[in-house]
Amino acid sequence: MTLIPKEPVWVDSSAELAELCQRWSQQSAIGVDTEFMRTSTFYPITALFQVGDGQGCYLLDPLAIDDFAPFRALMANDKVVKVFHSCSEDFEVFQTFLSVVPTPVFDTQVAAALAGYGFSLGYAKLVETLLNIEVPKSETRSDWLQRPLSVSQLQYAALDVAYLPVVYGMLVKRLREQGRMAWVEEDCRELVVQAQAPADADLAYQKIKLAWKLKPQQLAVLQGVSRWRELEARHRDVPRNRVLKERAMWDMARLQPTELKQLSGLEGITPRMIREDGDGLLDLIAECAHLPESQWPQSLPAPLAPEHGDLLKALKQYVRDQADALDLPPEVLVRKKDYEDLIRNGMDNSGYSLNSRLSGWRREVVGDGLLNLATQFAR
């Protein structure tokens, strides 16, 4: 395995791709990355796939290759680990272009955190830390759909995967020595599961800022408008806020306008929106506003009250102590939402319980201790 990247190989024919995929299918792991554009679209526009196999770097041109079936099959081959760094956006590209989520995967950002190198470490910083090699970042925002790509773009794209195989090997060695390899495998499997789960437009309203302030009847309107925006954004292939801004949606749910004049007075509503979607939105608002109570969503949880501050402080201190003992960032073990879920689960006096993220290896490391501590506070 070489640390000095060779000249990247440009792949623009289906036959060459099929031959490479056959070769890569015999390897235990390959580095993978993507380049894409998404400035005015809902879905990413795939511009390039990169593969590093430890011997060379290969740049696959989706604008020229007709048949990606062998590559799709490789991404689903359970005998070949696909090594990414921070894979969530790459997963979107694979889902959009190839209708597949790569598996199994090894995310070097996840692995680096659990190996003790820091939380949310960037690729360039990780390569510098492990290999003392500087990776340039100059082409991060360049036009990846132009052809031909510039020399600096080709080099940048190749370097994004050039070091992944050796970084993978070094991280695996360290994690096995620490007894944490199973932790990374579990977390990476969960990344795949989350990516494979279909996005539910009916739940989009739960992500709207300040939605927790609305009453259930108002939430029914917000749910309907949010569902409409989500589906329209996908259909039109434009960003969500290009269809309708969050503040306007919140005001629609709160004020429930019945006339175009009222609708046009809401923040973020443009004359074009009124012309194209105004009547439809008023009909939708009226329909959702008159749904029977049985179809209203439940109230969303408000931010934790100050009365829970002492418990939250104690829980965080416990996690910091455990993290220090393991030489890990606390965020790797428990995130803000995990604390909030734990405290809310105990509010109804039925006993504290952990959310799904604090199951598995985290339960043994911190989960049971958090439960015990929370229970002691309740006495």
C-alpha cells in the first residue's frame, strides 16, 4: 500500500468500470467518496465517484458511464467494507443516483472519535494527525459538473480517497487494541439503517423551529403544510425554503388565514407564491384546521424547564467523568437529545428509560449509570 498517490485514473466507460468492480470485489476494503452539486436543488446532482484501493485512485464519471450496475452491486457486496469519511451526504448521493445505501461501511470520522482522536474530526485533520500529510482544501466549492475537470480538481478528488485505505488500517489496529472495534461497527451499522429509513413527510412538522409552542389543533395545520412543502420540494427538486419558509409555515398554523390578503401579509410570502400556490394553501389550511380532534398530533415537548437543571448537570458530569476515563469526547457517548429524552421519559412517574441510541455498547459504558443516577434524583 503506497502513501504517495499515483496519478488518478479517469474512468468514463462502462466496460472499464465493470472490470474495476470485479477487481475491487476481491478486496476486503476500499475507500469511497463523492463529489456533487446542490446549490438550487432538493436532490444532490452527482458529479463524481472516487475510489481508492490502496494502490491507486479512480475517478468515475457519472456523466459519461452508461451502466453503473456493477458499481451498485459492489456497494451492496457484504464482503467488501466501504470506507468513507463522514458518510451522510455521500449516502444521499448514492440513494439519488444509484438507489442504494453502501453497506457495510466504516466511517473514519466515527472511528477517529471512538479511537480518541477528537469529535467530528475533518478528513484533512485526520490525515495530518495520523500520517503527517497535508491535504489541500482549495477545490471544496468548485464546479464539479464542468468537463474537463481542472488538474487541481482531479488531484483534490483523488486525495479525498488516496489515504482512506491506510487510515482505515491504522484505525482498525488501534480500535482492536482498545477493544472498541465492535463499538464502531455498531455505530456504522446504525448509520446505514438511518439512511435506509424512508423520510416520512408526515413527520416533517416536528423539525420546524418553535413547533412546540403550538396547540394540537394548530399542529394539525402545521403538519399538513409541512407535508405539502416536503412533497412539493421533492417534486419540483428545489430546496424546501424555496417552496415555503419555516416562519411562514409557523404563522399559517398559528393564525390560520382564510383570505389571500391575510396570507400575503405573512413573513416570507412572496407575490409569486400567492399567484402559484395561494388558493391551494388556503384550502389546505382550512381542511387541516377542521380535522377532528382524533386526528390532531400530540403536543411536542417543550425545552426542559429550569427545575430539571440539577439533574441535567449531574448527568453531564457523570458522562464527562466516564469520557475522561476512556479518553473520549463526551459528545461521542451522549448527545443533548439523549439527555433530554432520558429526563422526559421520567416525567410521567413511570420510571426512567433510555432511548435507542443509548442501547448497545453505550448502555454498558454510560447508560446504566445514567439510569441509576436519574433514579436516585427522583427519590
